Amino acid sequence: MNPASLITRAWLRWAAYAGLWLLITCVFASQLYLSGYVTPWLRAFEAEAIYWLAWWMLLPAVFWWCRRLRGYRAGTRVAGLLLGAVLAIFVAPLIAHAVASVVSSLDLCVGECEARPVPFTAAWLMQVVRVAGVNLPVYAGFVLAWHALTFAREARDRQVRTLQLESLLHQAQLEALRSQLNPHFLFNSLHSMAELVHTNPKLAEQLIVRLGELLRQVLQSSNRQELTLAEELDFIRGYVEIEQMRLGERLRVEWDIAPEALQLRVPSLILQPLVENAIQHGIAATSVPGTLTLRARREGEVLHIEIADSGPGLAPRTPARAQGIGLANTRARLQRLYGGHQAFELHHGAGLVVKLRIPALQS
């Protein structure tokens, strides 16, 4: 925080203290005046202003004492607070008497001054006895206020630290999931190329070059948790080109992407495992040509993404643990990133349709 902000906050804090002192003074002065103990009102205001000013001058010491006692055991802390109460009962009237003497000697009376009081004397001891019954609950009130504010601030700080730790934990878990996907994608691609090295070396060479371009894209985006949908689709097009080289006419791809969805944010590499799953287990698993369809549209504050294949699909009751690392990691990443504001659904029929719903966040 810069020095100007610190100075501004300090001034605001002192202004709040002064406003609170003025408010309390007016309330108690009005009470004195309306009860008939002190008249006129300005005289009652002067008496209460001096009384509460003494406490305001003593308040930093009271709060300092509370802080000093904070680290001790309960019994020691209670004994220390009782000692502080005794000292405050004596010191507050002493400060008030000194302030009243200074005010009267400088003719700073509010309204019309009566006979000037004698200079500072031991008369404050009489005041100690007279206002002890008031000063004790005032001291207790300030001590309780300090503890309440301290506990509230510490609770807020603990909540902030907890949220920060949860955020760091989620980030670490997301990075772990991403680091798990990258070698998974690489090993599958290398396995596909290994099959072509002897049967079609030229095609294998083209696949290696295209894979190098894709890996460069992965490395460039490795420090970003989210990309625009347009950037994610650029990577998917490169991956699909590799698979089309390998499968030839057996793989046909249809793109149904709404223009308004392209600049929305999506988790990086969120679509690649789903597209890979659709191609490897949907289309490549059969001997007949198949179609891969990618759809994306925005509806209000929700981005809808669908990846469909015309393959055999999954058995309707396939357990989650048997659906593969791609689907499992995608489900986990969406849950970590968006919590209950996302949906991940598998629909079975003529092939498998994977539907994602995530918040439509503009890049």
C-alpha cells in the first residue's frame, strides 16, 4: 500500500474517532440537561466533553494493555484486566481534572464561564470516588469492544487465508490434472505414428511434423489455465488434422460454432481429451466411416459445448472409473473451476454425445 493511502486511512480513522467522541458527548450532555442535573445545555456539553476526552486520551493505553495481555493464559489475562481497571479508575479522573484546569485557565469555556476554578489540586481524588461506579463499566465496555473487534478481524483474516489456501489447492490440483493430460495425449499420438512408420513412412513423417507444431502450442499455453474458445479450437483443428491423416476418409468432421461463442473463455486443453475419446473409441473403433461433430453456442450466461461421434458409444451403465482418463479429468477440472455452475453429461444413442455447460465468461 502506498504512503498516500496509508495517510488517507489514518486521517479517516481519526475522523471516525472524533465523530464518535462528539456523538457520545452530545448524547450524555443531553441526558444531563434533560434530567436537570446540569443546565444550560452548553455547560452540560462542556462537562461531558472533558470527561470523554479524558477517556479518549486514555484509550490507546487501554488497548495497548489488552494487546499485551492477549498472549497470556486466561487467569493471568483476567488479573491483568482487573489491574488495568483499577489504574483506569484513578487515571481517567486525573486526566479530566487536568484538562478542566487547562480549559478554565485559558478561558476556553463553552458558553459563559462562571467563577474560575482553582488550579490543579488533589481534588481529583474526590472525583475518583464520585465517578468510580461510572468509570468501571466504561472501562469494561472499551475492553469488550477491543476484544470484539479483534476477534472479528482475526475471524475475517482466517477466512481470507482459508480462501487463499483453497484457491492454491485448487490451482495445484488443476495443474496436476493438466500435467496428466499432456503425456496422455502425447503417448497416444506417438502410438498412432508408430503404427504408420513401416506401413506409410511419408505419412508418419507428416504426422511427426504436425505433432511438433501442436506440442509447441501446448508449451506456449502451459502457463494459462484458460484460453478463448477460438484458441482452443485452433489446437483441436491441428489435432483433428493429424487424425484425418491417419484415418483418411474414415473420419469426417463437422463444425457448428456460433461466432459469439469464440471469444468466451474455456479451460485450456478441455476439448482435446473429449475429441480424442470420440475418435479413438468412437470412430476408429469401427471399420465404417464416422462423423465427429463439434458444436458451441451461447445461451444467456451459459456456454454450451457438444462433442458427438457416430461410433458405438459407451454402454449406458458404464461406471465413471471405466470411462477413461480423458473424461474423468475433464469432469474433475470443470468441478474444480466452476463448482456447481457447470454440467458435464454423457448422452448415449447413435454414438456418444458429450455435453458441457460452463459460465459464459468474456475474455
